[in-house]
Amino acid sequence: MSSIFSSILTGSFSVGQYLLCLLAAGLCGVIAALALGRESSATRSFLISLVVLPIIVTTVILMVNGNVGTGIAVAGAFSLVRFRSAAGKARDISAIFLVMTAGLACAAGYVAIALLFTLIASGVMLLLSLVPMRCDRFLALHITVPESLHFADAFDDLFEQYTKSRKLVKAKTSNMGSLYKLDYKIEMKDPAAVQEFLDALRCRNGNLEIAILNNNEEGEEL
């Protein structure tokens, strides 16, 4: 039983062993992409990248194979990719680390461990996505107000009527100081009363722009 968790690579590797490592890495990527695609609104290009990334990592590590000079060159190339990339969401970065770990395990020849690890990690992601959490109830509220409106207490009565909790997380000027843009984190008393809440807010802010967004989709950067 323990033999399936041994490395299939011993010294130099053959074409068959290389293809087997690539197949296992690609399968790990597919499993991770299916798990992430089911529990989030990840883009198609990102899911495709999750499938391709472990295959690339496996090939790169196999090519290094103890060569110090090649290893330094690869590290430099990866650092350039990092600084050319925009910061992602915590969930997406976790998925990238998952498939990279699977790719490293496949490059070492531990294909069974890579597959088992990917199945367990993907299962944990799916399980946690089904568990209701308090942060899921929070929404991001963006309100634009004129500079003449004293926004510190302008909406207090509406917040008391429609929300369980609210917090001002950001305030900035816009349009050469003639407008303020306010960002709140709120929890609605009744999710069905969002339209009524928006109507009451726009009557208070002079019918300027207002938006309510899912807070979880907006702010998960590390």
C-alpha cells in the first residue's frame, strides 16, 4: 500500500515517466479548477490557468533537476512574473498555491501524493463554501453625496431603520472636491428591502450615484 506513495522517478527519467507526471499534474489542475469553479464566480481564463500551471511547474522543476544555475534562472523568471501581476483575491491565491504544490509533488515523482493532496484540499474548499458565515451577510454600500451635505449623521435614521449594523470604511473627495464618495459595510435587517433602502437614500443624497455590492466579491485582496 505504501509503495503507491513512493516516487516514480529514480535518477534519470524516461519519456513515459515524464508523460505520467504531466498527466497527474494536469489531473490535479482539473480537480482544483472544478472545485473552485463550483464554489465561486472565477473567470474561464483563470480556471484554464489552474489546469495549465501545474503542468508548467512540473516541467520546469524536472528541467532544473539539481542544476544550481538553472534553478537561479528559474527563480529570477518567476520573480519577474510576480511583479508584473496584479494582486489577486485570497481564494484565488490559495488555488494557485494548491496547484503549484501539486505540480511540485508531480515533478518529484510523487503523483499519488499529489492527487490525494489535491482531492483533500479541493474537498475542504467545497465544504467550507457550504458553511454559512457571518461575513456572507455583509454588503458594501457606496454613496455619492454633495459637499454641502454633512454626511456624518445624514443617514443615521435610515441606517437604524433598514440595517442591523453599519460601518464607514472609506470616505474620499471627487470631482475637484464638489462630491464625497462614502464606502460603508452594512448588514441588512431584511434583504428584500434593498430597493426601498436605495430609494430612501437617493432622496437624501440628491439622487446621486448609489451602489450596493456583495462585500465578499469586492474585498478579498491579501
